Amino acid sequence: MSNQNFEYKLGIGENKFQFWLLAFLTFLLGVTIATERVALPPLAKASFGITSLVYTVSFISAFGIIKSLGNLFAGKLSDRLGRKKILLAGWVAGIAFPLLVIFANNWIWIIIANLFLGFNQALSWTMTVTSKIDLVGPKKRGIAVGINEASGYVGVSVGGYITGLLATNYGLRPSPYIFALVIVIIGLILSLLLVKETLPWAKNEAKQHKLHNNEEQNNSPSLAKIFAYVTWKEPALFAASQAGFINKWADSLVIGFFPLFFLTHHQNLATVGLIDGIYAAIWGVGQIPSGMLTDKVGRKWPIAMGQLIIAISIVIIVTVDSLGMWIAAAATMGLGTALVYPNLISVVGDVSHPNWRGSSLGVYRLWRDAGYAIGPIILGIIATFIGLSSAFWTVAGISALSGIIIISVMPETEIHHKKTNFLWQKQPDLFKN
């Protein structure tokens, strides 16, 4: 028994090789998705003659629908089958994305390609963050999630800049997607050969959790019960879910509308890649100190401030006509997202029992990435009938509203700062069948 406890000891240092391997895999996932963010929106008109804004951004919705549903079932399946199998399935799905884009002869192919990219990101990214939470335990959850998401969005930044250069110098196809294919294959090989299954760490933590808190609960609730719990029953998770949902409207703005906005302001794709890369880089690197901050001061106020900073940044972008100001606003928008993005995941980790952590993360990520599915279509309709700038104003408004909801509804969840037990702790019979 002592050997087992030693083998599954919690902490970053205790599991450093696996932890940093998973961080590198998340970096590769970020590089993969960067090709979508920079090169696909202009491809609609350049290669397929599509001028409809709604149809152009439909690839984001296709991605979001599959990613949100994939998140939901990946979390539940990983609690049963283990994290590594789901991680590998995600990388396999990712191989189809660049191949379909390279050989596409109409926009439907692009939409189908993004379905496979959605599976890739839902399954593989969900597993890298879940595995890290398994490895480190509750005390360093904020920094662990911060490092994971930082790795991914530094990957988005690096990949976005490289994609912009490739597209500018060699065309929108095939070079950016050959690059993406190589990255996916590297991720698959590393995952197959080097990644360990981390579910035993979660089970070991659950045993410790039960002993420390004198719990009787040792079951894995049904997905339906966890869905209800995350979606509306637990105030902290309701607040986190709506914030994640709105945050993806803001990111959809960057993916689908920033390229169109800046191209109409006489910028080239390399500049679009630079602006998007700066946003993603600040978002990425900023998540490490952001996670450390919330481990010390709590989650609630950094998340609320982040949503408000995003709103202000979008207002600046749409009201100025200066490359320097656009870059500065993209940087502050990245800072706001860094305060929001990893810490919402930490909130879900705080509130969830280790036995059903993967499932609750899956439900949260369902709602979060539903923002990708719904946001682009609504914003596309607004931009078409009212004007492109109206889409920016819409996202600024709902981001500010989301910050206000966080302030009003979310209790503090960080283990050293929370003032009340969560609903499942107050009502032990909540998940009994």
C-alpha cells in the first residue's frame, strides 16, 4: 500500500516528467488550432468565392458544436476508460483536419474538416488538463491549470504567427496545413509512447479526500445528475459555465471577425497573424501568474475583472484606427482572458469530487465551447444586417454583463478562501441513485 501511495503521490515536482510532457502536448494542440484561426476565414472568399459572412464563420460553429459535445462525453468516458485512450482518440481524429482542408473543393469540406478538429481539441485538450489536475491534487490546482492553458495558447500564438507567414509567402493552401499535419503526427506518437494513464492518481486522491472529510460517498453519479448540478444547481458552476460560454463569443470574434475587420482596414495576413499572436501569447503566458494569483487570493475577483477587461479591450479595438492601439488592445484582451480562462477550470476542479471530476469538467466545457457553436452565427447575422462593428459592440456588452454575474452569483471556491461548503457537501444524498 505504501508503494502505491508513493507511486501516485500528488504534486508537480513528484510527477514532473508527465506534467511537462502533457504541457508540451497542449502546446502542440495550440499550434494545430492556430491554422484555423488565421488562414481559414480568408480562404472562404479566396478559394471558394464565398461572400456571406454567416457562411464564412460557419466553420467555427461546426467546430464548436462537435467540441462542446465531445467535451461532455470525453469527460464521462475518461472517468470510466481512463485519460490516455481518450487523448489518443483525439490525436487520431486530428489527422483528418489538415488533409480535408488541403484537398477541399468546396466549403462543405472545410466544415467537415472542422468537425474533426473539434474532436481533436475536445478529446485531447480535455485530457491534458484533466490529467494535470489528477497529478497535482487540490493545493496547486490553479498553477497547474495555468501552465496547461498557457502551454496551449503559447502554441496558438506561435502557430498563428507561423501560419500567417506561411499563408503570406506560400498561399492559403497547402503549406499551413502540411505544417498542421506534421504537428498532429508528432503529438500522436508522443502520446502513444510516453504518456501514462493518470486515473490512478485521481482514485488515490479520492481515497485521501474521503478519509480527510469522513465521506461516505464513493460513487460516480450519472451524467444527467452531473449535468444538472453543473448547469444550474450549484451557483459557482452556473456562474463559471455562463462565463465560459460568453468568453468563447469573445474568442470567436478573434477567430472569425478579427481577420475580416483588419483586412478591411488595409492590413495583410501577416499583420493579422501578429495581432492574433500577441493576443494569444499574452493569454497564454499570463495564465501562469494568473493561476498562481488565484491560488493565493481566490478565483472570484480575478475572473470578474478579466471579463470586464475583455469588454474594454474590444471597445478600444472597434473605436480606433491605429495599428499600435490595436496591438495594445489585443494585448489587454489577452490579459483579461488569462484572468478568466484557466481559473474557470480551476473553479470546476475546486467544486468537483475527484470521483466525478472528469464528468463535471466535461459538462462545463460543453457549455463553454457551446459559445463557439452559437456565438459566430449570431454575430455573423448581426454583422451582416447591422454592420461588422456591431458584432464587436455586442461581445463587449455581454462580456461586461458576464463579469457582473460573476460578482453577483459566484461564491469563492479556492480551498483556503471559501467560506461555505458546496451543495454536494451540504446535501450528501444529492447524487444517490
